[in-house]
Amino acid sequence: MAASAKSFLADAGYGEQELDANSALMELDKGLRSGKLGEQCEAVVRFPRLFQKYPFPILINSAFLKLADVFRVGNNFLRLCVLKVTQQSEKHLEKILNVDEFVKRVFSVIHSNDPVARAITLRMLGCMASIIPERKNAHHSIRQSLDSHDNVEVEAAIFAAANFSAQSKDFAAGICNKISEMIQGLATPVDLKLKLIPILQHMHHDASLASSSRQLLQQLVTSYPSTKMVIVTLHTFTLLAASSLVDIPKQIQLLLQYLKNDPRKAVKRLAIQDLKLLANKTPHTWSRENIQALCESALHTPYDSLKLGMLSVLSALSGTIAIKQYFSSAPGTAATTARSLDLVKLAQECCYHNNRGIAAHGVRILTNISASCQEKDLLPLEQDAVFGLEALLVLCSQDDNPGAQATLKITLTCMVKLVKCRPHLSQSVVESLLTQLHSAQDAARILMCHCLAAIAMQLPVLADGMLGDLMDLYKLIGRSTTDKKQELLVSLATVIFVSSQKALSSEIKTVIKQQLENASNGWTAYRIARQASRMGNHDMARELYQSLLTQVASEHFYFWLNSLKEFSHAEQCLTGLQEDNYSSALSCIAEALKSYHKGIASLTAASTPLNPLSFQCGFVKLRIDLLQAFSQLICTCNSLKTSPPPAIATTIAMTSGNDLQRCGRISNQACMKHSMEEFRNLATRYGDLYQSSFDADSATLRNVELQQQSCLLISHAIEALILDPESVSFQEYSSNGTAHVESEYERRMMSVFNHVLEEVESLNRKYAPVSYLASKTCLCNAVIALLKVPLSFQRYFFQKLQSTSIKLALSPSPRNPAEPIAVQNNQQLALKVEGVVQHGSKPGLFRKIQSVCLNVSSVLQSKSGQDYKIPIDNMTNEMEQRVEPHNDYFSTQFLLNFVILGTHNITVESSVIDSNGIVWKTGPKTTIFVKSLEDPYSQQVRLQQQQGQPPSQQQQQRTAYSRF
């Protein structure tokens, strides 16, 4: 269990001390200067790891210069090793500061008499094309080497030419004619022509270049009809069109023409492959005629392999805007309707095909049509899609080979999509899944359980009556001895948790615990407990966490499990809340808070420097504060009952002009106002937690958003019922129509929100001014209704699937962090901020960084010298810049003024902006100190003035700006 959990709770970092950047570089440099070839090679191949660990320019520049020296003086094997390192570290090349020196050392080898050394140099230059795209000496060497008589050198020149063509417009324009002559020349061997043709895919820098390249490719297709030449030329044609964009419709027509007319299967396969590339990249360029032509080819082809390829293109198109264009009614002929049926006819034919892949694409097309064209009456299509999916489910669930499992995944994905778009089909889909679950193979059962859980999360389709079958299956799996047993126990338990919307019965809990005891796998029990926490079954989760406490070897894991146990117990305490029983509600909240405080102490103990558990701690602290605020509100409402406002409260309010006087003594003490402000403050803090969770999945973020909305709802209710009932607006808080709900927890929370809003609005409108008793009852019932919905601990609380962090480096930077940087007060400090974006194993899984926002501010900490009248603009520095990372690296500069003498604290804070323009406060925050010193001239003038001596005329003319 500990091994599996290591990705989440990393070890505390005890072990051998990591070397700093300089020491690591010196260690490798020692290897480079060794007399033994093996040690030199070992040192060279360890450089990519060094770049990954210390990805800042100062080290990378030094390292690449050392590698360039090795390349210059070493043998060909060492040069090959340096080339491999450069290819692996291509994204770090732009951080080289001394590009000229680096290129000079590498380029010197191009004049060698050894063609292999020249070939390796050419490949090295090709790898460096991104940083030296316009180097004319490199361009000349490549052109020269294309005429070499050595095949190895020519192939290296072709590689370099392709890379430089992609980067440099001038090189592409200059080399195009040379490539054309070589391809058309009779002396050039065919295999060399096949390698030269793909260079033309990079000739997309302007329209004329792309057009001339396209004409050349058109000539080649007709002049050289051999299979290999046609395949290479057509593929280059497609890549050129995809890059230049303007010729994509022509290219689609050309590929469809080859697909229809060329008899060679290899050419047809290439045409299908390129059509799929264009379908994925530019589906909007596909006309109805293009799709129709592809449908006709698929209907008439006798080969299953080609039909499978064509259907894969159509299924890719069916999930895009192209399908709406296909079904949109064109003015004029009725032939459109008949032709529109070809795609449907093809999909219906293929649904029951004996080839599983073809059948899968057929049902996917039908599903996508049903989902995309909801405004049309497509009842027969929906039924066809359901029947096809059920047939595939029966076929693939009995087979455990990889092909069947891949088809089953497609089938189940289509089921989830169909049910999401057409909820009335959910019952029949779920029943077929449950029926098939008993006879399916174990690998298929796992996938089917995931599908059932996904459907049940969106729609409450799993009734309590279905639990009996699920429990029987759970017992059956518990007794089995298959290798998929552990995974299956977790998957099926998840379905059971989702299907039992209320608390789990004692019988179900007993069955699950018995099977887990038999399974004797702590990691499986932890995963099931985690799912129980996500679904709000906290009593089950608490018992499982309790049983696991003694099964972990690490102290941090023990505290982590103990904290989860306490949180589950706290939430379990809140399930006993009842409406109109406020004293019992207060005692339940107090009991929950007691457990939460124990849990937060354990959670803090479970955190390590490598895993500070900041989101978990922030979420739990907010939950504690929210429960305390709810408790305080109920107490305040109860005090209204014991100390009601006087009978003349309304008259006093009208006389004094203070509407709060209607509530009597309570409002004078501003308890209600304080309570409202506290809930608004909590909502702001939930918003901050949301903004700091860049790596969280959408379900976790939605959960945080719901907590924030519950705080805003209560503050709004207090304002509407007690503080300001006349001017409050209900429009901004009304529900957003029928927004799609992703989980049962969200569904229940939204139901409570709508109910509370309706109650508050009806009280406010019918019984204005609202009586204190009705207000108190409505507020307390709202609090209890919110707390009765079991809290869901979402995935990000347990598991981090995406990991993104930013590492900043400031220059100038002091040797000692506490030591300030000295700056004269008449000069500006140029602060350079460099940063590296570091990713985990799945970069950009949920969202990607579009740009980084850097905020620099300075604060005067201690003043030295006399007080001068300084303009306010010069007293502080507040600057912000946005930079776009390139290859996960960014750099920018700030000019800062420090006119006031003394020590200033500079803070640089980074936040990221994703591709949707949303700002995320990810950090980090870096601080340095600057000491502003008086410049010598001003100091001299001041001393002279103090001594009563006027400054000389020459000195008067010398000012800070006189030399400009």
C-alpha cells in the first residue's frame, strides 16, 4: 500500500544530499577531461539529466560550450553522443547565451576530410536550426553537401535542409529550386528522391512558395506513378496543404479521387490515413460532397480493411461541425435528403458487421449523429444506436483479447455520450449493462462498472432494487481468485456507492467489509474508502480508514489515514441533523468540529516539505470555519427567540431612518451584519482556494465553487430577510436554467439552493416586513438543509493527476538571501526575472499555461538618512508583465526606482493564465532585499551645505542626467 501511495504522499526526502548545479557540472566536466573514452561518453550522456534538473541559462550555456569543445576535438563516436544529447535537449537550446561561440566550435568540424564527421556536423546544425535559422555559412554548407558523393553526408544534408526549411523562409526559398532540380534530375537515384520529396512539406512560408511546391508535387505524381513515389508525394502534398491551409479543400478532393480511382491498396490506405489527418485538423473544410463521396466509396468497397479506414475518417468527422453541415438542408433539390441518408445507411449496415472495428465505428457515427442533431426527430436512429451498442456489448464482453477490449471501450464511451444527450434512453442502457455484467469477462466487467458509475453520476438511474444483483456479484467476485479481483472489487464498490443515494445499509457494509477481509489487500481497501469519501458515504469510509491505520509502515501515512478517519467521522456526525431541532443541530456541529480539529492536526503532521498538502489543509480549514459560522448563525437566530424586538420596533425604525432597528437589540449589536460579512469573507477565501488550484480536475473545482455558492446564499438570505429586505435583488442569485449537472452531490446542492432561494423570495414578497420568527426559522432550516447534504471529498483531495510548478530565478541575486543588494538612489535597478515551467507525467491534462503574469512590488522596510519630500510615484514600485513561455522557459526585465534611502523589500509573484484567459494564482513568491545608498555627488553636496560652503560651479552642472 505504501508503495502505491508514494506518488501522492512522497517521502520526506531523507537520503543522500543532492549536488548543487555547479558541483554537478564540475563532476561531469571531470569526466569529459578524462583520458578514457568510456568515462567521457558516460559524462556526455548524463548531461540531459543535468539540464532537466537545473534548467536555467547560466548552467545550460556553460554545459553546451563544454559539449561543443568535446564535439570539436573528440572522435566520431563522441560527436555522435553529443549529437544525441543535443537532440534530446532541443528545447533547452534557446537558453544558450553565447550562440556564436557554440556554433563556431561545432562548425569547425564541417571542414574535416572525414565525410562521417561532416555528416554528424550537418545533423548537429540541423538540430540547432531553431537558434541559428539565418546563418548563411550553415546554409552554404548544406547546399554544398547535397552535391556530395558520400551517401551518409547527403542524407545528413537532407535532414539539415528539412530542419532549416521549417525555420527559415530565406533558406526555404533558396533551396526549393535546388531540391526541384535534384528530384527531376535523371542522375539522382530513386531512393534519394524519396528522401528529398518530404523537404517540400516545409515550403509554406508564403503563398507563392507553397504554390510552386504544389505544382512540383503535382508534376511528380503524374510523372512518377510508382507506388512508393505516389505514396511519399501524396503524403508530402497533404502535410504542405495542412500547413499552408489555403489548399486543404483541393487536397481533400485529390485524396478522394485517388481513393476512388487508384486500384492499389497501399495508395488507398495512404489516402485514408491523410484524409483522417485532415478530418482531425480541419473538419470545417469538409463539404457535403466530400463526405458523400467518402460514404459512396465505403459502401462499394469489398475490402474490410479499407472500409474500416474510411469509417474511422467518418467517425472522426461525425463528432465535429462537419456532421451539422452534412445534415443542414440545402435550398433546392430533394436529392439532398436522399443523399443525406447515405451516411445513415452506411452506419446502420456496419453496426452489425462481423468485424468488431467496423461495427464500433458504425455505432459511434450513429451516436454522434443523435448527439449532434438534437433539433431533428431522430427516434429511429436512436433506437438503432442503442441496439447496435447492446449487440457490441454482448459480443465484446465475452472476449478478453486486447482488440475486443479496445472495441468495448469505444462502445461504453458511446453509451455514456448517448445517455448524456438523450436521458430517456438511460434505463434501457443501464439494464443491458447490468444484465451483461454477470456473464462478462473480468477485464470487461471493470470497464462496464466504470461506465455504470459514469452514467449514474449524471443521472439517478440505478434504483435501490438493483442493489441485490450488485451485492450478489460482489460476493461472487470476493470468492474468485482471478488477477483482476482487486480492481474489480474497487470498480463494483464504486457502482454500489453511486447507486445507494442514501446511507448504506448495515447489510451492504458487512458484505463489503467481509470481502475486503478475504481479499487482504490494504491498497484495495484504501481505494474503496476513497471512493466512499467521494460519494458521501462517510460511515463506511470511517470504518475502512480505521481498519487501515495499523497497516502502514510510514508515520506520514498513519497521520494521513488518521486525518481522513476524523474527517469522515465529522461528516458522519452531520447526517443526524433534523429540521426545526436547532439545539440538536448545534450539538451535532460541535461534535463535527471536535473531530475536524483532531483531523487537521493529523493532516498537518502528515505533510512533508515535498508534499505540503496545501490544498487539503486549505479546504479543511475553510470547512471548519464554515461550520463555526453556521453554528454562530444558529445561536444568533436562537437569541432572537429569547430576546425578540419590541412591539414598537417598526415605528422606531421609521422614525430613526435606520431600518435595522426593526430587529431590536440584536441588530444594534450588529450580530447579523457581522454574520453576513463572515459568510462573504468565507466565499472570498473559497474563491482564493479555487484560483490557487490550477492542477485540480473539474469535479474538484466545481465542489469548491458549490461551497462558495453556499456561503453567498446564506449571506444573501440574511440580507434579504433581516438587514435590507427592500433593496435586495433576486435576479443575480436565480438558478441558471437547466445547467447540466455532473454529479449527485451537485444535484442535491443545487436543489437545496433553489429551495432556499424560493423560500426567502416568497417570505420577502408575501410578508414584508418579514417577522423575526419567520426569518429565524428560514435561516436555520437553510443551514440544516445545506449541512444534511453529505460533503464530497473529490479526487484532487486524494490524487494529483496533473502537476505544474514554476521555478523563478532573479538576477542580480545576493550570495546570502538575507544580504541586501546595494543600489545608488539616482540609478535604476534592472531586475531580470527568469522562470521555468515544470510539469509532472501528464502535462496539460486539465488545462495548459498560455502565459505567465509576473507582478513586482517593493516596500520600504527601514529608512536611513533625512526625510525628503519625495513624489508619491517614486516611493513604491508596482509593475506587472505578461510573458509567454517558450519550451517551458520565460524571461523578462523590470526597471525599479529606489529614490528613498534605506532598505527595500522586493517581492516577485507569478501567476499563470490558461488558454481560456482565466488567471490562476499558482505562485511562487520570491523576495530579495535592496539597500538604496546616497550617490557620492549628492552626499558631497549635502556635506558641503552642512559645513556652510557653496558648491563649485563645475559641481553644480554635474547632475545624474547631464551625461545624457
